[in-house]
Amino acid sequence: TQLLEQSPQFLSIQEGENLTVYCNSSSVFSSLQWYRQEPGEGPVLLVTVVTGGEVKKLKRLTFQFGDARKDSSLHITAAQPGDTGLYLCAAAFGNEKLTFGTGTRLTIIP
Amino acid sequence: NAGVTQTPKFQVLKTGQSMTLQCAQDMNHEYMSWYRQDPGMGLRLIHYSVGAGITDQGEVPNGYNVSRSTTEDFPLRLLSAAPSQTSVYFCASRSGATGNTIYFGEGSWLTVV
């Protein structure tokens, strides 16, 4: 069973600060997705990355896929309270199954 | 725009009871799956299906059964509920390849006492 490790598990920062969360595996991904989940709801897709070294931007969020396709990061610039939530990475390891990481619970303090 | 619909939203069961969590999607997606989410454990795949009549086990299948008689529906059955099955359950669907968007239902909160 492939494992995805996310770090940190919890992160609480002040509004306006920058932050980075990480997603790592010992195995190569064929694709990786980042989701955000709010309390009482299902996860919602933010981005999919498929090419090693790929960088995608979504407003203040920057997603990077590692060159070796074993890691990914999510960087948030000038965090806002609306960014609060559980951030999940999910990877495909060449089959139909999608493996989820344990998540980073982010709290932005106004 | 229904998307993925799960019922019930909340359920309390006694140990040993059986029940079915319903899941329906109206997007004609081939792939459907069930996950459970526990604190500190992320989402773990229970069962999945790549099309009507085809199902397969995920990471944590024990104690659960599924069937896929139609493209739209993918029910999850708990055969004899145990306290360890207390969790939040999410049904999801997607079209085509693994890298495509997965759409999740709103979740079903199950407590087994």
C-alpha cells in the first residue's frame, strides 16, 4: 500500500502570512491532486498536476509537483480566513485507485 | 444540479445491525467509490467500481459490501455494524482517467453504539 504523508498535520497562522504544506511519498505518482474540505462537506478539487516539475497557480495558491514525481507542495500567499480548512493531497500510482494523504488542517486567525 | 447524492446524512446504529448507505450520481460517471474518513487517518478507500457490474476492494473493505447494478447507483452495505465502523462516509464519482476530477457527496455520519 502506497502511503502519502502530509506535513504539517496542523497549522495555525495569522492573516496575511505565507505558508507551505507538503505531500510526500516513497513511490512515484502518475498524477496528484489537491483538495480542500470544509466542515460538514466533502472535499473539493483545487488542482491536478501530472508532469514532474509542473507549477500551477490558482489566485494566491501555488502548487508544485516535484521533479521526481514523489512529492508536491502547496504554497499560500497572504493567507485569508477563507483559506481555513482541511487540505488533502491525493495521488494515483498508476492504477484506478486514488490514495489520500492524512491532511493538513489549516486555521487562519483574523 | 444534483451531482453526487448520499443518504442518509446521519445514522445511529446498534452493534450488530445492518444498514445500507445510498449513493447516486447523475453525471453518467463510470467510476464510483466509497471512502471513510476518520480523524488523523485521511480518506481511506473502501470499495470502488469502474462500471456497472464491476466492483473491487479498496484499502479497508472488511465489513462492507457493494454492488453496481446501474451506472447511477452504488450502495454501501454494512453487514453487521461494529463500533469501529463509526466514521464519516463519502461517496465519490468521476469520469474517465484517474487524474480527472472526483466529485464527492456531502457525507454520511454514522455512529455505531
